[in-house]
Amino acid sequence: QVRGVREGAVVAVGTAADALRPGLVITAEFRGPDEAGARAELVSRVASQCGLVPADVRFVAPGTLPRTSSGKLRRLAVKQELEVTRG
């Protein structure tokens, strides 16, 4: 667990090869004073556990990641929103 990152509220999606920053993007609900420290720790953990260095880490306010009616994270919706905002 990373301080400030809400457990169970993290989505990892791949971006298209022709995207501005292709690769893995992490979107996580975050609340805390040390955004830079949390970002660095997330990158480090993903790199050490998965062997991939995320192209980007985005933090959003708690409760804002899209979920299904049963509470599961809607990864496709996160990816689509990412593609729209990043062009």
C-alpha cells in the first residue's frame, strides 16, 4: 500500500502505441500531502513487481473512478477518458 492511495481504487491501463506517451498508465484515487512521494513510490513498486515502468501516474479525487453498480472498477471507461484527455 502507498500512503494516500486508496486501496482498491487503482487502475492500470495500456495506451496506444501512437499515443503521446505510449505504455502503462496508472490512475489512482489519492488524498494526502505528498503527491510526488506517492507517485515515486507507485512507479517504484510497479517497476519492481511487474517489470514495467509506468509512462504516467494520474491521481484523481477519492470516489471519482468510474465503477459498476456492483462496485467494480470500470477499466475501459478509465482508458476511454484517458484517450480523450490526452488526444
